[in-house]
Amino acid sequence: MLGGAFKGLRKPVSLVVEDAEEGDVSHLADIHREGFTQAWSDGELAKLIANDSYFCLVAREKGKSGKPPSAFVLVRTAADEAEVITIATRKSVRRKGAARQLLDAAVRKLQADRAISLFLEVDENNDPAISLYRKLGFKTVGERKGYYASQDREKPSTALVMQRDLG
């Protein structure tokens, strides 16, 4: 029997992770809208991806070359540190390993570039994401009270600042 690392994980989807392409931007905006109340437009995402301090990886279903991505991660680098700016998956591939594959690929890229730390922020109420991040070696190193606004809660929620050593 498989243990806790796969608890709650639906049947994994077979994905290939690669650099985002210019033609992916509108799909990335659609994916972001599926997961975030305050989503970024394709224009905003295009500006970020075009910036040399950022890289964007996408996950596509294997054998579906040229098909729109199912998930993506956007990472900003500065000196020897990096930050996950956003990670988003289509509802159809959530809890099937896409986010893990993207983060694993981003970590490998950052390690090859000699980054020593990776940071991210996550809503304190996003238990599946927090669980994944902890399994991947992230630790909570701070909080930002009232950071995330929500339409379905009375008051904004706290962002947990998490960090993983890459060395």
C-alpha cells in the first residue's frame, strides 16, 4: 500500500514539463482564473514572462504536443534566491501530481542555476497546497496577516510564507 505521500492523490496524469511558449499566455490566464479570485490577465502574465528575472514552466499532457497547458508555475529569481509567484492547475488535473511535477522541475532548474532558497506564499486555508509544500521540504518562515481577500469569507486570510533550502 502506498503511504502518506500519495494520500488523497487522484490517479496521476501523465505530463511533460517544459518552458512556456508565447502562444501559451492566454491559456495560462484561463488557468489562473480557474484558481484565483484576483486572476492575472494574459497581458500581465506576458509582461512577467518576458522579464529576464522570471521563468515559466508549463505542464502538458504527454502525447499532446501543441495542446494547451494543463498547469503552470511562474518563478522570479533574484541573486541566489527565488520565489514562486504563482502556481495554478486546471480543475481537471488538480490533485493528480501536476503541481508537484512543476515544482520538482523548477527546483531542478534553480539548483542548476545555483539558487540556494526558494520561497512562496500560500493561503492559510489552502490545506492541499500546504500539505504538498511540506512534503516537498518547505517550512513556514513567516506570515502576512490579512493578505488574501476572499468573496466567500468575512475577513481576509493570512498568507503563510514558506521556504525551502535548495543547497
